[in-house]
Amino acid sequence: MTKNQIKNRIVKLKDEINFHRYNYHVLDKETISESALDALKYELFKLEQEYPEYITADSPTQRVGSQAVEKFVKSSHFSPMLSLFDAFSEQDMLDWQERIGRFLFPKNANFKIPWNYYTELKLDGLAVNLKYHQGKLVEGASRGDGKIGENISSNIKTIESIPLEFIIPKEVDFKRVGLKGSEIIKIIKSNWIEVRGEAIMTKKTFEKLNLKYQAEGKPLLANTRNGAAGSLRQLNPKLSASRKLQFYAYDIIFYKNNKKINVVLDRERAEKLTKMLGFKIVPHNKVCRTLEEVFAFHRYWEKHKEKLDFNIDGVVVKINELDFWNKLGIIGKAPRYAMAYKFSAEQGTTRIKDVIWQVGRTGILTPTAVLEPVRLGGALISRATLHNMDEIRRLDIMINDTIILERAGDVIPKVVSVLKNLRTGDEQKICTPKKCPMCESKVIKVGEEVAYRCSNTRCFAVNLRQIIHFVSKNAIDIENLGPKVVEQLINAGLISDLADLYNIKKDDLLLLERFAEKSAENLISALNERRKIDLARFVYSLGIRHVGQESAQSLASIIISDSSIDLAKFGDQSLELSVSDFINIASQFDLDKLSQIDDFGPKVSQSIIDYFQDKHNLKILKKLDKAGLKLIIKKTINSQLAQNSKIFGKTFVITGTLNSLTRESAKAKIKELGAKVLSAVSGKLDFLVVGDNPGSKLDKARELRIKILNENDFLKLIEQ
């Protein structure tokens, strides 16, 4: 994007974020999911970091919360209630750690990290500030804009987990956590203290209330977060009390002569003190010595969050030692010393780069959006189905649109809506193709059907068979890629032809049934191992009509002879041919050229010519070249042995079952000695090798008076 486009994108992002933030934080209306809003804020933050000249004071990244609603008396906080910067990956956290280090030790690039991390579960509720004077609760307020919130004291007092007066611990209890009790008690009894935390509604309470409201015909609560926020903004405290909210403390701030003071050394002890004074704290919070331990904590709770009776959307990571908090200070809307490390979002925002059309089993064309990759639910999503043209029209989707994407049921990526306010005029209308993308047959719409179809009833089946043949054992031979998996990949929109196999990513596979981490890794590994393919196998894998394994070997030989490869340089190494060179050679074939091959008749020759003149086939071959495939030309002739070989230049056909070696081994030995293996008996044949249960080739050889070798005769001949 140009700088002007970036500036416009930033303006549009700010407007969009402010609109949804006001609805979410002030009106308790969820017009966009929190994870989708986070994604927009993250994009804005990244753009502003890269282009700081476009940061303005009214940017959502420079302010904390939302304005107080008018129905409550306003309340000022003694010190700002800050928001946190968001991290969405391990790399984001590593970058944060590096920024802290550079800030604290600007002259020491190899500093040793002198702090620990305190990791807390990030509860999904309403932030609350409680003011205590001389140990007694005076006022409770919402965060509001971070400086001024709403006085919701009457509703706060209905939460039984909030003490109206501090519990004063005994001296022995203070000593147990390494604190001086007499000093702390003196401060409590004569000064102000703010306790901050999250008011939440548990999952169990949420379910009970909705069952009750459903029976009474009342509107249902949207989620636990809105349930908690709505409860604390009720004018009637009795209604708030009926919601049975919980309060978990996450910070305690001491003041002396209206100035903040530190009475504890670290966040861990501060939390223990908060618990001793009578507050609930999250028991799972812990100290981590390194970011690796933080990552393990994060992974564990992302996997096990459903076991909790409250909703969490990530982990808050703070430097444990409070001395560093003062040194690091605040930047913009948030402190340097803490980070909200979010879980993988179920919803996020991205842009549609293109739309491709997949052809299903019944010929129905399904539009699939090609996306700027976005990580959702632990997977990197780069494609999403748009279902059909009716759905495209309903959502009013266009190419280059910014969309909200979700993983429906944690499996299938789905477009939820379009953020039309972010349109720039560069969007393109999505149209149904007139020709099938697979076979170029006419696309039709039958009667009142929603779907469009390919008019060629064999289209899907032909394509499916081509790909299955391509990966089969005698062709490319890709493990763990059988017919059912091929069909699954086509139906999921991950492949539309055999060349697409080499563009599949592990994250794409993890979205499919029966694919776990290991099975996805195995398939990707198997595909990568087949980026270098034996030339004869490759020719056979293309599925050219009338070209079997023997014909493929013969065709490979003529391609080698027409290439610029110097066979004298073989030595003991294999040589490589690019698919591009392969195309150039094969596209020049004519009937005269192919008729020189012994076992090629007119049908085989014409079929080969037709294949390499077909635009669709050439398109697939060019995609394979772009994917980086290399064709291996193996040394099949042992020049030292061939010099003394009695069969050099001779032709063989094998029929029946050999006992002492496989047919493939026999063919390899014949080729190594400079002879050829044909597939059919003709007058040009020199030897027919006969094993057990020979077929009709034996009768034809006798008729043509071809020399017949049994297995023992054959072994003696090649051993000479």
C-alpha cells in the first residue's frame, strides 16, 4: 500500500473500532465479537508502530476504556486504570521482552534478564475499582475511560465475595509470606487503598439465569461478560444481587498522603496479601522464571479453559518485581511491564484476496475465498468457503473486502460479515464463471437451484481419478494419501488439481476430520519428499491415455535424448531436469518423432501429442514447475558392464511370474546392461523371458519365432 492508502486505512480502522467500542463498553451491545475487535485494534497498533507519524491523540491505541454512562454518578480513580497491550503469538511476547530489555539496558545488548514473570488468567468480565479508607469499603466504580468511571457502589455491595471491611491478618500470617504486618496494618488503618479486579458471572449462573428467563419469556443473556456488565449497571440493587456475581482481585494499590507507595516487593506477595485481606484471587496464577514457562502455562490453559467455571480469553503476563514497574512506566494507553497474551481467537478480521471455484462430486461449483492468512483457533486460515452466490449476495461480499471470519465449531472457517466502512473503492464484484475451472465446459444453472453446475457430468470423477493416479504407488507414490483423503481435500477446497497438492499447508489439514498434528505433519513430509521425482515415474503419473509404465519409460528415454543433458557427466550421480524443460521438449513431439519408439503405435503417439497440446494440462505442468518439482534422470546403464554385455542394444519382454527376483528387478538389470524392455511382442523383439503362468505373449512369440528364455536361461544370460 502507498503511504496515502495506509493513512486512509488507519483513519477507517479508528472509526470502526470507536464505533464498536462505544457499543460494547458503554451500551453493553455486542455489535462485533471481542476477538474480532481485538484483531482490528492489533492491525491499527501494528500500522501505527510502523508509521508513528500517523498516531493521533484520539486513536483507540492511546486511550483506555469508554466514557461513563449518564445514569450513574461519576467517580474519579486515584490513579488511572490502565489497559494492556495485546500479544497474539510467542513471537509477540519475545519482541515485548526484547523491548523491555532495550529500554532498561540500552548500552548492554547481551543483558541477562533479572526479573521473573507473574502469569494470571485473564478473566472475561467487567473491570472494577474498589476504594477503601481505613480498611472500610467507601466506593466501587467501573473503569470508564480509565480516569473517571461510574459509581456503582450499591450494586458492588451485593457481590458477597467483596469484603465491606478488610480482614486484618495476624502478625504470623504476614511473616509467612515475608511481610512486615505492623507497618502494613498502620497504613491500612490511616490511608486509602484501591483494590482492582474483575466482576464476573460464572458459567453455571449464566446457564441457570437463561433457563429461568426462557421459562418467563424474558430476553436471554448474550454471554457471561454482558451478564456481569448488565448486572452492575442496574439501577435496582436487588436485581444485581439476583445475578450472584463473583469478584476476583488482580491488583492492590496503597496510598500515603495521596501518593502511591510500595509496601510489597513483588506481584506474587501482593496477591497473597490481597487474599489475606479477604478477597478472592485466581488460584491458578503463578510465577514463571522464563518466557518458555509462560508459553507452557498459556498452552495448558488454552487447552483446558473449558474446565473452569468462568470464561477466560488469555493470560496476563506481568513482571513480578514491582521495582521494575516504576522504571518501565507507561507508554500510550498501557504499562510497559505487562502484556495481555490472548488465546487463539475464534473470530478475527482479514481481507479477501481472490475467489476460486471448486467443482464438487455432483458438478456443483462452490466459491472459495482466498484470504490474507489469519490465525484462528490455533490454525492459520488462508481459505474459507463462501457456499454459493446467494450467500455472497446476502453478505454483499466483494474481492478486497475486510471481513470477520470465524471457525464454526472450531473446524470450518466461515465468513460472518463484511466491514463495509473499511471499503476504499478498490473492491471487485464476485461473478460466477462461465466455464468450468476444471474442464472448461459450460457452467449452467438448473431450474430454481441455488447452485451453478458444470455441464460435463464426468468432470469431478475425471479430476478425482487423475489425482488418485498421480499419487498412487507406481506413480509419485505419496504415503498416507489414498483415494478418500484425495476426495476430502477436493471437497474442502484445498486442491482443484494435482499441482495444488504441493501448496497444502499443515494448518490447512488440521481443519479436516481425521487429521491430527502428527498425521498432518506426515502427509506434508511425504509431499515434500516427492518434490524430486524419477522422470519415468513422473511421465506415468500424468495419466496420459494409453501410456503405461513401459511406455512411460520409453517416453522418458526420448525426452532425455532430446534434452541438453550431457549423459557422459553422469558418473554415479543422478541428474535433474526442470518441469519447464520437460514441457519445452514434450510440446515439440510429432508423429514422426514418436513413431521411432518401438512399442508406440499411432494411438499412443497421437494421445501423447494431444496431451501436451492441451492448455489445461500445460497449465497444471507449469504449476508443478512453479512448485519447484525436479525430474530425476537416473543412471540406468552401467557402462562398464554394458561394454562386455552380450545383450547390449537388445530388446526383451517379460511374461509370467519369476521366482528368484521380481519383475521390476529383472527390468532394472536388463536396462543396466544397455538393453530395452518392451511391453508387447512384435517381430522386432529379441527375447521373451517366460516365468510361471505365462500369458498369450508366449504363443505370439512362438508364432513369430522369437527366442524364448526360461528363468534359468535368463539369469545365465545376464550373469555373463
